[in-house]
Amino acid sequence: MSWLKAGDTISGQEGRAFTTIDGNVEEAFYIKNFEAKANKEKTDVKTLGKRGTQHKANGWSGDGSMNIYYVTSLFRKLMYDYIKTGKDTYFDVMVVNEDPSSSIGKQTVVIKDVNLNSVVMAKLDTDSNVLDEDVDFTWDDIEVLDTFGKPVLGN
């Protein structure tokens, strides 16, 4: 029986992220974790001859969240601009997973048209030595630039 070698698992610290906002690319070194999900939208379908409800995919939506160190005012500025002027900003986030100790190579995914749902505008916490914040978002498109290869299996 074959098995996955531990060295081919991907370390969560071995990656990079970049934001592209209004044409400006910035390394997102402040991201602690990032997750973007594609969610299928489905319609319930009942048919003659089947007692159970079936499901038919009819679309999708993207949402996600990130936890970041409280060291950038970038997202506060975007939210502030929206509050004061109504100008809403959509941007891209490129995530690169590349663990040099793994044989599977790298994966590069661009999450497109990211739009912020909520932003911490100010924060204090006397119990914390390191401030962080949660940022929720939606997204509308995706591009996969690189995909992982197959791992070398042990026997």
C-alpha cells in the first residue's frame, strides 16, 4: 500500500501573498492566514418516482476571510474611502504555496475582484502582546496560474 510522505505536505509558513490594488502590487507580509472559498449554489429538485430531493448546481459565489497582523492601514483606508466618498475598491490577491522541502512544486492562485465586507477601524487590547484583526471579504473570479504536481508516494 502506498502512502504520502510527510515531507510532501505543505508548510503553512512557506508561502507568499501579494495584493494588487489600483495597479499597485504590494507584498502582503502581514497576512497570518488567508482562505478563499468557492461555494456552489444549488436548486432543490423534486421528481416523480423519487421520494428524496435532488440537487442541481446553478451557480457559485466566492467568499473568504483573512487574519492579519495589525500593522497596515491599507484596508482601513479603503473602507474609509468608501464611507466618505462611496468609492468601493475591488482588488486581487495572489497566493503562492511553495514549500522547498516538498516534491510537489508550487501552486499559484489569484483571487480576483476581492471586496471587503468588514474592517476593524481602530483596536486596543490590553491582554494582547501582538494585535491582529479578522477581515472578511467576497470575490468574483479566480485564475489558477500553477498547480501542484503529484507527490512521490512511499511504499
